[in-house]
Amino acid sequence: MKHALAILVTTILVAAAAAQTVPAQPRLMPAEFKSDGCTLFPDGNYRICCVEHDKDYFFGGSLGDRRTSDKRLYRCVKAKQGWENKLAAPLMFIGVRVGGVSFLPTPFKWGFGKKKMKGATLRAPLGSPD
């Protein structure tokens, strides 16, 4: 009985670890999607962080999704090389939390691409096979 329980627990742990290492499918982006990089902030060696964040903001989602996206931006910028990024990350986080709310009439608000999505043509992300 102890061996069966140990095998079951091990199997569950291995399956959970394997599920976390499966790469996510790249999200198809509509042809209308354009990123301006780090909106209202100078582009640095963290520009790719901002572009990925823009993709999240384009599609929108729940408030939890937005918070997750903003935290991911913070961690990505902070992880980039350079002491200035350690200062930029919290400033960017505050900026997107305050300025990215969906009820503001800004072109970069949470879910800004929803209107553009109606009848949009999806395309594979850059660098992926068509």
C-alpha cells in the first residue's frame, strides 16, 4: 500500500512538472495589431517586454489577467541587464496600473484591440512558420 501511494504521488508530481514545461502555443495576432513599444516610456533593452505586454493589452481579459500581464512586464523589465532597469520596472508597473485601465479613452487601454478584432485576419507571430 505504501509503495502504491508513493508511485501515485510521484506520478502526479511528474505530470505536474511536465505540464509546466510544455511551451505555450504562440498566440495568433491580427494583422491590425501594432505595438508602439514602451508607450510613453523610452524604449530600452526591455522593448520586447513592452511588445509582449501590448499583445496582452490588445486582447484584454479579466482584471486578474491584466494584473498578471502587468506583473509579467515588471518582472521582465527588472530582469534585463542594467541598474536603470531596476528603477524603470516599478515606474512602468505603476504607469500601466494607473494608465491602462479599460475605462480611460486612451489608445493603449486594457482590451484596446477588441473593436479591431471584429472581422480581423489572424496572422502567425513573427518568426514562426506560416
